Amino acid sequence: MDQAARLKSFFAPERWQASIERFPLSGYALVEQVNALAPRVAVDIGCGFHPFKGKIRNLIGIDLVNDAADLVCDLHAAPFADESVDVALALGSINFGTADDIAAALRTVWRWLRPGGQLIMRANPGEPIGDDIVVFPWSAQRVDALGRAADFVIGAPVREELLVLSNGVPARRLFWTYVKAPAGAA
């Protein structure tokens, strides 16, 4: 089974449990933060059960497998025009595969974002999740290097978020913001 098939199986709605309320920084606290940006278009990449729907203005949720999404598709197949999105959320979704896979995903989202647009991210720093899924080992250094390679600047530095998984196991996640620099910005 390839990585895409393993992800579809692992995150299938009948198997996956939503846990957004367990994230103190990158859970429901984001609603006010994103709405303060007054997005004309916001995208939740890998929205799962779409918990921010109706809470964040002008939000479109995309997900690889969950029918609760507005669009069920891979992010590379999402039909967003270049520079049409103000804010994108990737809360654990740009998290799988190799550095090349991550870089390709970041470049796709960069294209969607308007200059000054934000990509708000949460990622697993490489802790295994099961089903032989390749979890990218994010670190502050990789956040910086991959962001720069995709022409992002760091908008909010990497912070560590601690939580307890549904099985009682403690876990940590990294949380940060990338910004697509406006044209002509240094």
C-alpha cells in the first residue's frame, strides 16, 4: 500500500476521531485570530470533519477523504486560482512524506495566497502515528529552510504545543505562521 492509500485509510471518517479541542494554540483559539484578518477566502487544508465551518468567515474546507469537507480532493488538485486566498490553515495536513513532498505542498499553497496572505500551520515533529505512515520530522530549522525555499517568510515563530491524545498518550506539535511576502518586500 502506498503512502496516499495509507493516509486515506488512517484518516477515514469511520476511523479518525476529531480532536481540535485538545489544541490550546491551534484549535478553536484560531477562530478569532483568523476572523480578525477579515479573509475574503480562507481555506482549511485537511479539514477533516470541518470543525471551523460556520466559525471562520468565508472558509472552504478541503480534505482527502472526509465528506464533511466542501471539496474532497488532494490539495494539489484543489481548484484555487493563483493569489485568490487570504488565509490557509494546514493543521496537521502538510505533515506527511519527504522533504520534497512538503516543499511541493508549500509551493502549491504559496501560489494560492495573495501577497501578505498567511499559512497557519501545525505539524507533528516526526512522532509515529501508525499504519506505516511517513510523518515528516518538522523542526524549527526545517520550518525556516522549507519556508524560505517556497518564498515564505516566518510570520509567527515556531511554538511547541503540548496535548494529550485520545489514548492518554502525551504528544507535542509545532505551530507557526508563514506569510507570502508582498511584491517588492525584502
